[in-house]
Amino acid sequence: MRVRLHQIVVDCREPGKLVRFWAELFGVEPVDRARGWFHVKLPGVARLAFQPVPEGKSVKNRLHLDLAVDDLPAAVARAVALGAAPVGGTITDDQGSFQTMRDPEGNEFCFVTD
């Protein structure tokens, strides 16, 4: 039996709005699906899907995406312009630097550099 990652699903209140943020961030087109679902296809990676749920986000994510970037300040500025918000400051350690962010619905993700 072979198991492979098909998609990563994000529960959200406004999937149509949130998919547009992520599509712009990744530079891809959003895809409308049935029953209020949307997704973006990330080349070489599983797709990132957004499903509608009635409740809002209330606690920290148990899983988040780390997105590799060449220019951390530029990535943060672009994400902020699209509706994201930084959380705290940039952290640098022996593995590189990272900046925690929140998407427009408050889901955490990080920009990372080596």
C-alpha cells in the first residue's frame, strides 16, 4: 500500500477570500470547487485547500506551513500588503531566520531562510 499527501486543508470562515490571499502569495490561480471549497495547486507539492466551517479560529494552530524565501523582509512586506500580519519579530538562530505570520483569518505560517 502506498500513501501520499493529497492536500493540506485549512478550515476557514471565508474560503473564497482566503484562497485569493494564498493564490496571490504563491503566484498561482485559485480554483473554485463544489460546496464552497477552494484550493490552490502548488507545483511539485500537494494542493492547499480551504473548506468552509461555521466557527472562527480560536486557538494556535497545531500545524503550520514554513515557506522558504530568499528575501525575508520583502516576503513579509508582500504578505502584509495582501492582508497578513507579522507575529513578533524575526528570530535568527543557527538554522537561519524565520518570521511568524498570520494569514487574514489568523492561521499561523512562517517565512524561513537558511
